[in-house]
Amino acid sequence: MTSRTLILGIETSCDETAAAVVARDGEGRGEILSNVVLSQLKDHAPYGGVVPEIAARAHVTHLDRLIAQAMAEAGLNYNDLDGVAATAGPGLLGGVIVGLTMAKAIALASGKPLIAVNHLEGHALTARLLQDVKFPYLLLLISGGHTQFQVVEGVGKYHRLGTTIDDALGEAFDKVAKLLGLGYPGGPQVEALARRGHPQRFDFPRPLKGRKDCNFSFSGLKTAVREVVNDLGTLSDQDVADVCASFEAAVAETMADRLKMAVHQFRTAHPEVPNPALIVAGGVAANQKLKAVFERAAALHGLQLIVPPAKLCTDNAAMIAWAGAERLALGLTDEMGAPARARWPLDAAQAPVYGSGKLGGKA
Ligand code: KG4
Ligand code: ZN
């Protein structure tokens, strides 16, 4: 293998169809040569959430064109590649099968190794594509399907500190938006309206605050929002803004508390790391109020905060190609029989948490 490797990545686990090419040099530095993402948001918007069959059909329709575009933008032929990486799970199975099968076909036809990537590993390693982040570090993944803390010990080496026991954080934002009659996805709209609202008007619960573990729970908070909305009956614009602001305030306080516990556990496990990196990934990381919480926590606990740009924080194929490159560098390739998986925890040794890991949900 030459010291610089070129990897094609394919992502089809939810409602983004994506293809990208990244390079990894001998020192482990990454470079994105192309990164093409087609969002299916408008296809799913009328249903208030992602419809698995619509997603799978759209991947079939668009994936070959997007791969061709990613290869053309990178100026490469398949023969130039060192490997083909695709998300093999977790996610919506129909979509995962489309991307993984495509990757197998390209790998077979061009005689290149296949790398079957865990989508969550893609999120977990993205920061290393952009800068030299040393293991171990703390990862907070907050997306539409996952809310978890992981200690990233190395490529393929994860220790989950905590996860949601019910709804994911992005899902909670989306459900609150739905209760308020706002569109999907709800997070950005809740955030925008919250700016005009009073965060103290409604005293929503701060779920699991003070608990010694690092888990999350958002379904009780959502229920509290529903009760307030029902009690109010007809909502004025100010009511909607106040609910959004009060909900966001509850989430922010909860996240600060959970983060404190996670940092404590990380430091107990790794006293040798003086200023650990905290990587925040997933669509909810775009929220400015939460970003301020992470910045305060980083200053308070001596962490190096890294929030990759939104394009690389939300689902994309560059992160899959990069995880493939990191795995290939360690000789971790996969057989053609590699399965597509709806569920695939990063930390195989983790105790299952009741209610966590939505069936087929976004990752
Ligand atoms: O990572 P992502 O793009 O897709 C996956 O879930 O994989 O995350 C989407 C989620 C949605 O639930 C969306 O409502 C939420 O991220 N989100 C936000 C914001 N932007 C996106 N939540 C809160 N505030 C935002 N600004
Ligand atoms: Zn994701």
C-alpha cells in the first residue's frame, strides 16, 4: 500500500444519499477530495418523519449518479482507489443494503478492498479527518436517532459512558416542534422561535439531573411540553416562542449536568490526559444555545472543544470514507459477505439500556 490512500465512501443509512472521496496520508492527515450529499428532506417532510421505503427507493434512484459525481470531482477512476467504504449499519435496513451492495459491486469490479463501516464510527472519527486529535477523547453524539457519550479509545475501540433511555435529543426537538404545529425537522425552528421567547415562563423538568450515571431521558420533558400545550389550548405566537425557549432551557441545563458526569467518568478512566478533547457531533450540535453550554463546560472542565462544521457533523459520506481510511490503515477490511445491520452498537461490550437505540431510527 502506498503511504497516501484514496477511499470512496458511501452513506445511505437514513435520508441522505451521499458519496465522497477522501485521502489519508502516511502521517494520518486527511483531505476531502469530494463530498456530495443529496438530502431527501422534502420527500419525507409531508409525513413528519423519515419513511423507510421512500428513503430506500430514493437511494436506488440517485446513488450511482452521486458516486459518479464524487469520483469526477476528485478527478479519479475506480482503479485509483485503495478501498471502497460504505455504511453497513446501524440505520434503516433497506437504505443500508442499497449503499453496501453498491460498494461491494464497485470493490469486486475494481479488485479493491471493501470496508464495512459502522455509521457511528464515522461520526466518532470525523474530528481526526480535520485535525490531529489524539486518542482517547470524549464524544458526545446528538442526532435525530442517537444521544450518547462515548470514550473513543482508538479506531474500533469505544466505551459507551451513557445513552438515552428513551427519545434521542433531535427526536425530542422534532416532537416538540410537531406539538407546536411547526414543520419537520423541528430543531432549527424550535431554536429560531426560542430566541423570541421567555426561557423561565414554563418550569419544565430537567430529566435525570443529578444522577450519577451519564444517561439521558427526554420523553418526560416532551410529555411536560404536551401538557402545557394542551392546557394553553389556543397558542399565541408568544406562547409558542415561550414554550420553545423554556424547552431549550431545560435541555441546556440537562446537557450541562450530564456533561459534568461524563467528564468526571472520563477523567477517572484516563487521569493521564490533562486536557481531553470533547467532540460534539450530530445535527443537534448546530444549536447555538447548546454550543454555548459546551463552550462553558469546556472552559470549566479544561476540555478542548471541537465541533466539526455542520456539513461534517450531519450525515455525510466523507466521514464514512475517512473511517474506512482509518480502518484500512490498520488492515481492517471486510469480506464480501459483510452483513447490513439495522442495529450495531459501537461498544459491543455495553450493557443494553432499555429503550435506547431506536429501531431503524436515524443514526
Ligand atoms: O445528524 P442529523 O442531521 O441526522 C441524524 O439524525 O443522523 O440530525 C438531525 C436532527 C433532527 O432531529 C433535527 O431536528 C436536529 O438534528 N437539529 C437541531 C438543530 N438542527 C438540527 N436540533 C436543535 N437545534 C438545531 N439548530
Ligand atoms: Zn448520523
